[in-house]
Amino acid sequence: MTRRAAYEARQKRRANMIAGVSTAVVLALVVLLVPLAPGWEAVRSSFFNGEVFVRVFPDLLRAFVLDVAIFAWSVPLIFALGLAIALARGNTNPALFPLRIFGAVYVDLFRGIPVVLLVYLVGFGIPGLGLPRPWNSPYIWGTVALVLTYSAYVAEVLRSGIESIHASQRNAAICLGLSERDTMRYVILPQAIRRVVPANMNMLVALQKDVALLSFIGPVEILRQAGIFKSLLANFTPYVAAAVIFLCITVPATRYADYLMNRDRDARS
Amino acid sequence: MKTFLTATILSLAATGAFAAGHCAAGKTLTDGTLTIATGNPAYYPWVLNDAPEAGEGFEAAVAYALAEEMGFAADAVTWVRTSFDEAIQPGAKNFDLNMQQYSITAERDKVVDFSAPYYTAPQAVMTTTPVVEGGATATMESLKGLKWGVVASTTALPVVMEQIQPSQSPLVYDDNANITAAMKAGQIDAALFDLPTALFTAAVLMDNGVVLGQFDPAAAENPDQFGMLMPEGSALKACVDEALAAMTENGTLAAIEAQWLQEATGVPLIK
Amino acid sequence: MPDPRLSLRGVTKSFGEVQVLRGIDMDIAAGEMVCLIGASGSGKSTLLRCMNGLEPVDDGAVLLDGVDIAEPGFDLGPIRQRIGIVFQSFNLFPHMTAYENVALAPRRVLGEDARARIEALFARFGLADHMAKYPDQLSGGQQQRVAVIRALAMRPQTMLLDEITSALDPELVGEVLDVLRQLRDDGMTMVLATHEMAFAREVADRVVFMDQGVVAEEGVPERIFSSPEQARTRQFLASVLR
Ligand SMILES: Nc1ncnc2c1ncn2[C@@H]1O[C@H](COP(=O)(O)OP(=O)(O)OP(=O)(O)O)[C@@H](O)[C@H]1O
Ligand SMILES: [Mg+2]
């Protein structure tokens, strides 16, 4: 072991010990002090009720499958549409100018409208025009509402990514004889998309939570199911249980994204 | 002679007063008169044609039956109008009783007095004419096959899940407006409301709303009950409750209900 | 002189109010190696970029094998395969390995899986072991050599090289210049903007001195470097050779 490595190992041990002790102290304080608060019993029985938790957990988990499903089929649509809008906004072909205008209006419009309103408007409004079943399903149109909103955000994120790529990259590709299309596809987009992964991850976490807005137009997903239990049992523990389930997904997801990005970076140095 | 006559009239009047209820005597706003408030306007099927004096419509009929039970002749009943909210505020009132589908709740009970319930609202099934034309009937069998919508916070969801047990899982909403929107969008076939709400929603909010049937209210766990509203600390409450108990006992109330709320609205019981 | 590979006739180019090229006339024969020298801002890069149509010219003609590619509306796609260009920096695509950088254009433009040819190019320029590396895992000199290989993989007839060594540490310059020597020996037609006067003197068939958007003086390196005619050429050489 070199002198430097030995020094660093010592430093690291020391840092780990300090971190461990301070964490233990904080945890101990929370565990010991909070129950001493006068209202703790009441709070515990209405928010952290073990019996209620166990009773509602399986049903909430089942409802959460719906959240995951809606999320899963929304994401590819959001990214496909977001990309199309970003490209429409970025095109410089005068013949496609209307497309460019459309992209700009689309982004302004759907970023400006609250998601809830869009969920109601699209979820009730479009089926109300007289679509037959199953094409009037709130699952379909609720998803459409989410896709409209989120693709507008994703389009802007992607566009900022595309614009952040140095012009010389485009020049290099064009000078090799690559078409505009291939330049975008093989040179600009791969770099742009990588650059906006963090922004898009935040978007996905937000989307996972906004999926719950679909419950406004009928589907019984996890937050609605928790709400039903809340009024049935007059207890808020179902929401806590729902939060636990959400965290089980979102925390690893964000950590995984961080990991991917770090790996990407480490591979380069 | 004159004295005798006066005495006779007085004694007659006194007899009349006693006849007008040994209980209610002296406890009404105007002696010998029962002042009852209704909505402005008053709605079908509670009051027909906005004319409570005719005694037609469920609440109008209950009012006259109650007055009779308490010893007031029909012409001793005076009607006044109040808005729904104004009557529920604390403060002096210009009526002895107010009837306009007030649900008895603990919160309201803190600022006003309620009589014993004169009506227990049953759960009713609202749907649309296309669904009825599609073959839906007021039978459990038929209801199972429908796509249901319910409001999350009401007791409707357990009723749908446990009694109807539909073949498709129901959709759940925050409020009646959303249910109406979903029904207009064709996303749900049927919704469960209390009967009065169902009647109102079908008639006013929907273009093609139909109340398909109602559940026997006796079977409900936590039913919505209507009470007559009286000023806080009303001396009349005991008399009204006594009269209502008698009317329940002798079947008067049930008969009025059958006449004005089942026959008049034509909402059959679900079998 | 046989028909020139590339001819410029009265080429002008302005950016806004600033006229950067003010009537350039130039003939470059097939197999010739021309070095552009001149002060910073004299218009060397702009001239190179006009030669392959990356920068549209305002006026004048750019004749490639007798065809005017500066004609407004001319389809430059096919032309660009015949003219390779390497820039000072930001050349490589950072998300692709060295090999992928090189293979992309042959695959997409020529529709060719040029694996063997590309591997041979890497081997020839001493980069056989670096094909799988990403640009930021390569030194600057290696990066610039990959950029040259990438241009060569399109089998260009002409190479335009814009100060491809000026962003490099001095000890890396040599390996890149070696590559250019090899190309010259292959008979590649080359136009090279450079600040490497010694190199220009050694390898160039002709040196073109640019000053403020015009060709001030040109000739064989021997003459330009030892007995320049123009005062401004002397001045420039004095400042860079000091
Ligand atoms: N895209 C552009 N927009 C505006 N001005 C430009 C642009 N490109 C170049 N110029 C200007 O044109 C002039 C010539 O630039 P050019 O890059 O051709 O010079 P150069 O001879 O290559 O210089 P250097 O030796 O520093 O590379 C400079 O004054 C420069 O600022
Ligand atoms: Mg330059």
C-alpha cells in the first residue's frame, strides 16, 4: 500500500465512523423524543396504525399495479411525441414552417394548462362527443391527457438538449456527407438525449405521481383506493401505506438513474 | 247575554286552543297557527307546483298530516318561504318548522334543532335512457351487468360492492358533477345516489337521466335522514317528535311516502 | 497546368458588414499540397469552409473538377463525400468509439460496411489499439488522427485541413504532421491552413499567404520563406518566425 493509499484508507474509515455515529444519534433522538410529544398517541393511531396498514396494504398494492401500468404505457408515448414536437420545433425547412408553429403552440398550450384540467377536459370531454365503448374509456383519454402535458415538457427538455450540442458537431457530420436526418439521428440526438437524462428523470418521477390524477375521472388507482379506505376506516394510515409503496418505486428509480449517469461519466475518464 | 256570549266564545276559543294540542299551545310563533317554511321555490316531488297550500307533494302532505296530528286544522297552517342556507344559520326565525330536505347532521344540530326523521332517503340507481333501452331493469341480476360509478366518500361504494357485486369494477369519483360528466361521456351506465339526489340529478343535470329503481331504505346502514328544522332550543320540538312518532306508528307517514315518493316518481323497488 | 482539381474565381464572403474574403482566385491541381498561411482573422478558415460549401459564398465561383458548386441551390451532399475536411477541434462525436466515428459515414452514406478498410486505416496511422476507445479516452493527437481517418474513410479526392495541430500540445504535433506527410506521399490533394511554418516549408508544393481576405502572395515555399516580395509577407513571417 502506498503512503497515499494508506492515508486515504484512514481518512475514509474516520469519515465512515463520524457519519455512522451522527446518524445513530439523530435516529435515537427521533425514536425517543417524538413519542414523548403529548399528541403522539393520537397521531400514531390515525397515521401510523399497524393494524390498518396490514389490512389495506394488499389492496393498495393491487391498485398500484394500475398506476404502474398507466405509467408504463404513457412513457413511450410521451417520449415519442415529445421527440416529434422537439424536432418539429427545430426544423428549418420553410415548407414545414406550419409544423414549427404547431410545435410552439403545442408546447405553450399544454405546458400552460394544469394537468388536472386537461385530465377532466380530455377524459370527460372527448368521450362526451359520442365515442362508443371501449373507445371512450377514461383509461385511454386520461392517458392522452398525461401524454399531452408531459410530451410538451419533454419536448422542451429535448429541444434544450439539442440546442446545447455544439454547432461544430453538426458541421462535422454534414461535412462527412451525412444527411440532415442522419446527422440528427446518429450525431445530435444521442448526445442531446444523454445530456437531458437528469431532467427527464425528474419528469418521470413527477409523472408517476401525476398518474394519480386519473382517479378524478374514475379509475381506482392507489391514491383513490387509499382515499376510499380513509373514509371507510376514518384513518389516514392508508395514505401512509400508499406513500411507502410510492417511495419503494421512486427512490430506487432515481438512484438507478444517478448510477447510470455516473457509470456513463466514469466510463469516459 | 252579551257577557254569556262573550264567555261562550271565549270558552269555545279556549276549547279550540286546547283542541289545537295541549302540547303545542302557546309554543308557536302565532297562537293557534302553525307557521311552516318551505323552499323558495319548492321543488317536485316535495311540493307540487310550488304550491304547498294544496297539500300535494311529499313534504306538503307530511306538513298537513303533522298539523292535524298536533291539532291544527288545515286552515291554521301558514306557509312562509326561506332559502335553504338562511334557515340553517343561527338566529331568530320566522317559522315554527322548516321542511326542505334538511339532512340531520351533528354539525347542523349545534345551531338549530331537528325533529325526529320524517324521511329516510333510500339509495337509488340513476342511469340513462339508452341504458334502459339496452335492457337494464330494476333487478339485482340486471344491475350486476352495468358499469358503475360512485362517489368515493359516500356509503354508496360498499353498497355497490357488497350488494350488487358488479361484474366490472366500478369507477370512483370525487363528486356528483364528475359522475354526471362520466355518464354523459358514456363511461358509466349507472350511479348510486340517495333517491332525492338521484331524482334531482336525473331531472336537472342530465338530458336523458332515469332513476331506475331504489333500494329498500330499511336495509341501509347509514341512511340519509331528513328532519324538520326548528330554531335552537325550540319548545315545539317535543310535540313535533311526539306527533311524528304517532304518524310513524299508525302508518300515516308510510302511506304519504308511498303516494308521493314512489307512485308519484314511479321509482320501483329493486328486487 | 492540367485542369485544376479545385478553382476559386473571385470568391467573396461577408459576415454582416465585415468582408472576410475579398475576391479570391486560386487553382489547386490534383495531387497538389497547398498551405494557407496568414495572420489570425485573415480568412483562412472561412476560405476552407467555402471550398466545400459549408459556408455559402456571396459571389464568385468554386469549381470542383469544372463544376461550380457555389451555384446557389447546388446539391452539396455528393460533393462533400469527395472533399474531406478536418477542423481544429470538436471534430469527433464524443458518444461514439473511434471506430464508430469512422464507420458511421461509410455505412450511412456509401451503404458500405467498410470494416476491413477502416481497420487498415487505423493500423496505418498507428491507432490499431485505440479503435474501441471513446474520444475523451484519446490524447489530442490521437483524436486528430482519428478525425483524419474518418475523413479518409469516405475516400475523398481532396482534403481540407484547418489548423488541425494548433489545439495540440507541442509534443503531439509531430504525430499528426506525420500523417499528413504520408497523405502527401499518397498523392492526396490537400489544402492546409497552418501556423506550422517549418512544416509548410518542408512539405508544401505551394504556399499561399493571405492577408485581410485577399491572397497577398503565393509561390513555392522556398521563395516565399526566403525572399518574399511583399512587405506584409515579410512582416508576417518576421512575427511568426521570430
Ligand atoms: N460565422 C461567423 N460570423 C461572423 N464572423 C465570422 C464568422 N466566421 C469568421 N468570422 C470572422 O471572419 C474573419 C476571418 O475569420 P477566419 O476564421 O476565416 O480567420 P482565420 O484566418 O482562420 O483565423 P485563425 O488563424 O485565427 O483561425 C474573422 O474576423 C472572424 O471574426
Ligand atoms: Mg482559422
